[in-house]
Amino acid sequence: MEISASDRDLIAVMRRYFAAQAELESLKAQLEAARQAAGEAIGVFYDPRQNAEHAADLQRSHSLREEMASLMQRAEAWGRAASGADEHDRSAAEAEPEE
């Protein structure tokens, strides 16, 4: 089975998505453990303006969320394009007269 360049691109996008997701989950667990250890309120701890100690990690978590949203949009666009191509192929096949 041969994989098209488009399929390879989708695979790369999804690999990055799942890597970002894993990094985000790990970061969230670390941040929540630090918050609980510090006894901080959620609103204060997760505000990078009020929590300079963890501001870089908080910003990274926001960046990862944005990246994941962008990657998922790319995957969804690929899916819509593939679905549209499949629909076009079916329509073309149905329009061909049988011999």
C-alpha cells in the first residue's frame, strides 16, 4: 500500500498533535501539583501575571493549547478535502454509463 504525500502530511500533523497533547498533560500535572503544594487559589496560581515563578510554564501551556487547536484545524481541513474528493469520485462513478 502506497501512502500519498497528503497522507504523510496528515500523519505528521497528528503525530505533532499527540506529542503536544502529551506535553500539555504532563505540564498540567506538574503545575497542579505545584499549586496544591503551595496551597494557592486556582485563579491566582494560573494567572501568569500573579505567578512569576511558573509564568513560563503557564505560557507554554497556553501555547500548546493554541498549537493543538491549529493542528486539529489542519487535520479537519484535510478530512473535509478527502471527504469531498470521495464524494466527487462517487458522483463521477455514478454518472458513468454502464456498458
